[in-house]
Amino acid sequence: SKRKVFVTRPDVPAAGLNMLKERFDVSTWSEERPVPREELVKQVQGKDALFCMLTDKIDKELLDNAGKHLKVIGTMSVGYDHIDVAEVRSRGIRIGYTPDVLTDAVAELTIALLLATSRRLFEGHQQILDGKWSAWAPTWMCGVELKHSTVGIVGFGRIGQGVARRLNGFSVNRILYSGRYEKPEGKEIGATHVSFDDLVSESDFIIVTCALTPETKEMFNDAVFAKMKQNVIFINTSRGGVVDQPALQRALENRTILAAGLDVTTPEPLPPTHPLLQLKNCVIVPHIGSATTWTRGEMCILTARNIIAALDDKPMPAEVL
Ligand code: GLV
Ligand code: GLV
């Protein structure tokens, strides 16, 4: 009989979903919202593969409920902090993810968020709606410029490098990056490896594109914000968990830093009444880094290819090892 695949959303792009339907018995969660935990726990039983999202927590309890058949978990995301990787792999289950295909979309969104924050786009739009656009004015709505600035990138992976390449088009003065290792791409891109402390104290713009791990969890705390320049613009397109969010809120309220642009928050979704949303110097968008039609289609196809390869006992195009 056909092997069984459970997909945790009904609205995943068709091209990838059809690749799975051609070969397997595919069932999907019926609603366009995260599958409730108890339903996921129920549905994983007896499945050979799980096609999941970053909103699905894959942990010991879930795996205990899966039968012996479960061979692969394919997440339609590049981040896999929602998956207990050690626990999954200790059971011989393989994990697929979606690097590369989303790099450009996320890098573009990062630049968009950076400019929306530095040039106060949402605030300006709100000023119009509030009837406060009385006339062109010499110093009204002034922001800061990327040109001649120092930009620090925390997490110089594919996405961080993609951001750095794009920044070269803005005539920035220096691009710094931190991380355990100096990367060979740094030289070619014109980015300098420095310590995290130096990056924090020297940058005018700080962009976070690292993965959420035990080492990066809440690495941006009160002490780190205090070391930043007062005109810093802080951008996060990685995971909300890398930031101690109350500390960021204090830094914005006290003008320890100038502004922040966030694609990711804690929690997600952020409630509309959240105090961060009341701050004029905080721009927030709803975790849409990879949200272009092309990229989401490719992410779905890659997730399907990962699952097919694993069920065929073949090398996966993108496996978490
Ligand atoms: C999005 O945040 C992803 O990890 O793909
Ligand atoms: C992953 O986080 C990447 O930078 O591609």
C-alpha cells in the first residue's frame, strides 16, 4: 500500500504538494492556521513522513506518538529551531529543510525593513492618515542614511551574505560581521570579521540573520543594547528568540537606540495591543521574510523533494545533519 504523508496545512503551494500526491497517500490539516497540537499528535500516528511548518513543535512527546514508520520530517523553512534535532535523529528519523531557495527573498525583505525603519515609512504613512501632513517642512520626518555608515551583520550565512552584497549598492563605509569563524566569502563581499562586542559598539546599523540556538538565545539583552551607539537601527529577520524583547522595548522607549525593524517577534503572532506596536520607532512586519510567491513555491517543492528522497532511502537535497 502507499506510504502516508501528513501535511500540516491545506494551503501549501500546489506544485510541491502534487509531487507528493503522485506517489503517496497525502492527507492535510483542513484549516489555514497552525494545526492544533492534539490534532498533530493524533495525525502523526502511522505516517511515514511529516511535512511541517515552523509553527509546528516537533519534540519528544510528538515523536513518542508517531509510529515506527516515521522516516522523515520535512520542514518548509530554513530555520529548524522548532525541531528537537537530537531527539529526532536519535530515532533514525531524517530532517529536511529549505536553505538557498529563500535566501534572496529574505535578503530583499531585510533591506526593505532596514529602509522602512531608517526612513520612517510606516510613521510617515500614519502621519498622512492622521492629517498631520500640513506641508513640506525642512526637518520633518528626517531619518538616517545608509551611505557612509558602518553596518554590522550578526550571522554571516547565506542570508547575511545576501544582505551584505546588496548593501554594497548603498555605498556603506564598512560592513562588519561576527560569528565564530571568519568566512571565505567575507573578503570578496568586502566584509570584515570582528568580535561580537566590536560589532555591537562600532555599528550604526545592526542586522541579525543568525539561527536561533542555545548560544544565540536572547543574546541581545540590556547590556548589549547599552553598548550600542545611540543612533543605532536594529533589524531582526531571524527569530524573535535571539532578542530579550522587554530589553529591546526599554532600549527603544529610553532612546538607548534610535529604532528597530522586526520581521520576527516573541510571541508570534504579536497581539495588536502589544506595547512594541505603540512605539513610533519600531517597525514590525508579520514574519514575511520568505513570503514571495516564487520562493514559497520553491520551498514547498524542496520540502517535497526532501521527503521523496528520504522515503526512497536516497540522499536528500537539503538535510539537517
Ligand atoms: C522562516 O523564518 C524560515 O525559517 O524559513
Ligand atoms: C540560514 O540561516 C541562512 O543564512 O541561509
